[in-house]
Amino acid sequence: MLLTVTCASDYVAFFYFMIPTKLFIKLSGLGHNFLEISNDGGIHKQHLSKCTLLLQLQWAYIYCALHLRVYIITKLGEDWLFLVLLGLTMALVSWSMDYASAKSLQAYKWVHAELKGNVALQYLAWITYPVILITFSSVFCNLVAPQSIGSGIPELKTILRGVVLKEYLTLKAFIAKVIGLTAALGSGMPLGKEGPFVHIASICAAVLSKIMSIFTGVYENSYSYTDILTVGCAVGVGCCFGTPLGGVLFSIEVTSTYFAVRNYWRGYFAATFSAFIFRVLSVWNKDAVTITALFRTNFRMDFPFDLQELPAFAIIGISCGFLGAFFVYLNRQVVLVMRRQTKLTRFLTKHRLIYPFVVTLVIATFTFPPGFGQFMAGELMPRECINSLFDNFTWTKIEGSVNPPGLGHSTVWLHPHVSVFLILLLFFIMKFWMSAVSTTMPIPSGAFMPVFILGAAFGRLVGEIMATLFPNGILFDGIIYRILPGGYAVIGAAAMTGAVTHTVSTAVICFELTGQISHILPMMVAVILANMVAQGLQPSLYDSIIQVKKLPYLPELGFGHISKYNIFVEDIMVRKVKFLSPQSTYRELTHLLQSTSLKTFPLVDSKESMILLGSIERFELQAACDWWLSAERRVFNQGQGHHCPETISLRRISFLTQTILTTACTCWSVRILLLPPLFGLISILQGESHSKNKFTKKITSHPLVHTIKAWEEVELVKPINLEQIRVDPSPFQLVERTSLHKTHTLFSLLGLSHAYVTSIGKLVGVVALKELQTAIEGSTRCGVRLRPPLASFRDASWKAKTPNHTSSTHEKDLWSEEQNRNGKDDSCRGNGTPSDIQCSQGSYPKETLPSTSSSFSLPPLNREEMTEEREGEDESI
């Protein structure tokens, strides 16, 4: 026995720390006389104490080795290491994409310059280069991962609200997004990268979390998964432009309704590290002399602006608010107009490359430098546009004179026969519709940078006008304040992006991009005014895309209009709930899984009491059902020594073996009890399958399909074995009288997808995002916004000075009285037939009230109409 324990300790020590125990014994000096067996089989008494001491030392060594291993694994799974890996990975990805797209744009301009003198070849090269890259991006993304198309921020907002979108955070989507976005940015089209970078960073965070879950199980938690995605969004913006402060704030504003403060330091740590590595790589590649801002400006710091210029800055903010709202409207209408044309939609769906080909061809034609592009600075690439719009020169003073040294790319804006104002105006108008249309192409693209350029152009136009009106500057208190058109461009860029995205953090991003905070006051004024105007006219660009794509996103309750939503959960919940109970059979479970696509099912005590016990995930039920009817279980039931005619999956048996070994590795007694039967089963299976041809011949010669069917029929009528199924004992619950405002707050705060409605512990309904969205947005008929019937009766009862705490029974009486006044029959009094008031698998209270649906009729609905109306809403979860 002592020898057995020693061998076991040898094995454990070697397995966990890869150091043989014999080496330890030899070093301790006790191995030479460890087990001296006497002639009669006994152990010498003089060596017994040494053996006991050796065993104690061995187990102490094993104990320390195991704890050291756990300590190392725990340290490897800590937050800081995950954040460093995330920041480093995204910095490398960002720099690589910028490097590849910059080289592509250099090749684009080099080809155009080499063909100078032949306009036809220049035009052919100018349109062919972007068409090839955009077409490649579209084809590659559609083939590899269609989920990579678009910005990615709308989908991230939806995921962070608790909705599961398949294949959006996979490695395939990461590869397609990176390669497709690199090709799109290298084409020179008015496309951005900030939105796609948020998606890329979130995918990277999700993949890294799966890797880190090997060391610690914290990353497998659903709440930790949400925190990881939040950090990924911050890193995506931070490494995109090297703006960690604005990146964290922008990610919070764009993706979160409620933000967990515990993620604040994680976001800043990862974003700062990523931005630092990104800028260091630029210096290493000699793209920059030192670590500096991406679009460095040199505005004077002593008197950058005068207070008398604040009205002009306010005009920029208000104008950008209207322009930003119109941009969102135009972007949405481009998609909706094409969807309304059925024939056009079918044609574009069948020929996916036609739309990006035509859009790229038209935009490249308009920006052709020897053609119309010479009147709108068509030869400038996006980064060159921003650098020229932010410069310190006043173009109206240079126009018609010799260009000063250091003007750089700004010479493109100075045409010998066209005014600077006309060039800026044409640039703004043309780029406006080009940006709105190009962001609808089926490729990875964002809108932040195109809108940023539009705002800079508009601000520059206002700045040049101010410089013309005040050529000598503004005199105040004996000091002349010179007009800086570049400062107006920075303010316009921040205001326009803030209006389109409905964020204020764009001002902070502009501070980090330019490296100066000299215009902090006018910039904040302009951004706030732009947000005030834009939020009153249109949703943000990301919310607009959510509406266009019809993603299951929870809309916001209008500020100041909460009192209008006098609705409770009982008004909008689904009363026909699919549920399970301990008395449910496997046949009912199979039918439930085949007839519905719900991801979670409630578990009740019985069909009569309907007491909610918990909830079960769909995959748990599917796995339990598959195992209950599996060939492996049939082998156990028929006896381990008998031959079975059916085919047996050895892969599943090997998986079972590995699972049992893994589960029981810390308990020797459990291992001893489980392994012999399991090894016996494996030997039986191997004995039966040693000859594949013989086994196949046996199956074909003895068809016992009817026997298998009979066995399955017997097993299907048995009740579900809930002991082998993981049950969530605390699903989120609401009571019937929970208000819509409180329900919306809970769903937004906790990221819920659904909640069960109970009355004194009894399951009476379920409410999901679909019901909340319908209740908040309402239904429109003939231009009139309608509300659920019960809410209208509450308003009537409130006007009649009835108590606010009117019971639910009294409200039902009001409902019945209203039906009687309208001459309706008694079907709405709760005297319906059992078929009207029972679910497919259980019964509910007979006084079933009407519930909210996707559309409301002006006359009250009877029970039959309500039953039919709710038939299609059982799948809302």
C-alpha cells in the first residue's frame, strides 16, 4: 500500500510540476533505504520513521507545487495582462493597416503623376484603381464574413444591450474586417475607419477573453464579457487616431446607456497603452519625428481668439447641427429609397458588385483632378485635406499673389481663375453627398472621418469669410486679434462630428488630434449647440443604422415625456408562455424545441400552480434530450455485455471519457468508482468495432430499426430528469404593476433580453425587447399615435379623481363597463372558453386582459381577436 501511494505521488508531482519525485528523494538522502523489505515481507521498524518523514515531505512538496502552479496561472489571468495584450495587438493592427493604406494611396497618386500628359490614360487609371480595391473589398467580405460590412458600432450597441448577434465577434469577421477596411481606405474614397476599428477591437477582446479563460474562468462570465467588449470599444477609438482620452469618452457615449465605473481604469489603461505603441511605431517607421499629435497645429497661444468671435462660433455650431441632421437623413433615405424599389432591390441583391462599382465610378469621375476635381481639391487624400484645412495661412490674403514658403498641399485650394470661397463651397457640397452615399456601400467603412473633413471645410469657409470681413483682425481693448481660419476649421470639425454622432467627446478628440486646447471654450460651445439642434431633428447616425437594419435595439424614452407612457408590464407582456415543469415528458420537450426558437424556457412547479422555479437555457435542454435518446445511453440500458445493433459514435465516448477524467481529477475516490465501468464500456465498443466491415455487415443483415423506435417511444413518455440539467434558480422577474419607465431602466441597466412576469410567485407572462419597443414607439394609424387600451382607461379614471393605486380588478371592471357601453358581447368579461384562455402547455387565470400588439385598432378588441393577435408574438424572446 505504501508503494502504491508513493507511485501515485510520483505521478501527481510529475504531472503538475514536471519534476520527478525520485530526484527529490535522492537529494534528500533518504532514498537509499526507503523500502527495505524483510525476509518475512515486513518493514524494518528502524526505517518506519524515515518512511513516514519522507511521505510527509513528498506531500508537502506536491502541495507547494500545486499551489505554485495555481498562483502562476492566476497571475497570468489577471486584468492587466489581458489589457496589455489587447492594447498591443490593436496597436500593431492599426499601424499595419495605416501603413498598407498609405502605401496604396502613394501608389495611386504615383500612377496618376506618371501618366501626366495623357488625360485619357490618367482618367482610366484614376477610376480603375479605386474600383478594383472597392470591388475586392466587397467580394472578400461577402465571401468570408458578411457581418464585417458596415461600421460595426450599431451592432456593438445592440450586443451591449443584451442581444446576441451571431458571427459578429468571430475570427472570420476580424479577418474580413481588417483586409476589407485596408483595401477600402487605400482606394481614396471618402470613407472612415473609426467605427470599423471599434468592431475590430471588440472582436480582438472577445477572442483574447476566450484564450485567457484557459487560465481563469472569470472571462467566461456573461457580465465580464460585457465589460470586455466595453474596454474593446475604448481601445478601438484610442488606437485609431492615438487619442486615448477622447477614445474612452467617445466609446462610453456611443455604446453605453449606463456605464460601469469599474471599467473606467481598464479603458484608460488599455487605450493609453495602445495609443502609445501606435505612435511609437510611427516614429520607428520615420512617419513622425517624435511622439506628437496626428494633425499637429500651431495656433498662437497668447490670443487665439476674441470674445467677439463667439457669435461666429455659435453660428458654426447651430449650422453644423442642421447639416449633421440632414446628413443622417440623407444617409438613411439612400438606403430606404433603394429598398422601396422592389425590382432594383432584387437586381442589386443578385448582382452585389453593381452598386459599389457604380458609386465608386461616379465619385472617382467627379474627383478627377484635370476635370471637375480641380474645382474641389479632388487630388487631395483625406489626411492631406485635414492638414491643409488646419493650417495657419489665410487663403484669401494669399490669393492672387506669390505663394509663401511652407504652404504645402494648401496650394490645391488656390485656383488662378476660381475664388477660394467657391472651391470650399463646391468641396463641401460634393463631399457631403459623396460621403453619405459611399458609407452605404457593402464594405467595411465608417463615417467619422468623412464627417470630420466636412466640418473642417465648413468651418474653414466661415473662417475665410470672417477674415475677409475683418482683414486687419478684431480690435478690442487696444489689442488686435487676428482671425485664424484654421481654428474655425477645428471647431467646425468637432461640431459636425458631434452633431452626427450625438456626442460631446468629439471636442476632446479634436484636442488630442491637434495637440492644442487653445480653442477649448468656443469648441465646447459649438459642439453643445450642434448637439442640441441635431438631437431635436434626427437620431444619431448609429441609431439611424439600427433602425434601417431593424436590429432588436431598445429605444430611449423621450426626456420630459415619461408621464405620457402611463403603461404597466401587464399591458404589454406576452401571456402565452412556453414553459416546462417536472412533470413534462421528453416528448413535450422535443416538441417544444422543434416548434419554437426561444433561447430560454421558464421552469414552473406544476401546470396547475405555475410557481416559477427558474429558467433553463435552450442548449442545456437540447443536450439533455440528445443524450436521453443517444446510442451511448441505449448501450448502458441494454447491458454493458450485450451487443447492440446500432451505430455508436466513438468520438462521443472519447469526449465522455475526457469529461469524466477532467471532472474527477481532484477526487481519487470518484475516479476509482467511475473509471472501471467506463473502461469496460470502451473495451466493449472497441471489441465490437475492431472490424469495420464485419460491423457494417451485422447492421445490414439485422435491421432492428423498429426496436430502436420502440425504445425511443418508451423513453419519450418518461418525465424529464432535471437533476442532470443546469437550472438558473434566479431568472429576472417583474411584477404586473411595474411601470414602463422602470422596466426600460432595468432592461437598459442590466442588458436584459427578456424578463418573466409573476404574480405572487406565479408565472403569468413574459416581456421582451420587442414588447418594450412596441410600447415605447407606439403604433401609428393615419398619423395618430395610439396607446394601449388600459393606459387610456387609467387616464380616464385619473381624470375622474379615482385613487392612483387602483387595483387591477377595478381596472378590469372599467374595461368591461366600456365594452358594455360600446354594445359588445360578454366575451370580454372573462367567460371565454378554455381554449381561449389556456396555453398550449398550461392554463392561466380566466380573466385575461387585452395586451399590446404591433398595431392597435380604435374599437376595442374581443377575446378571439386578441388571441389571434398574440399568436405571432410567442417567439419574441
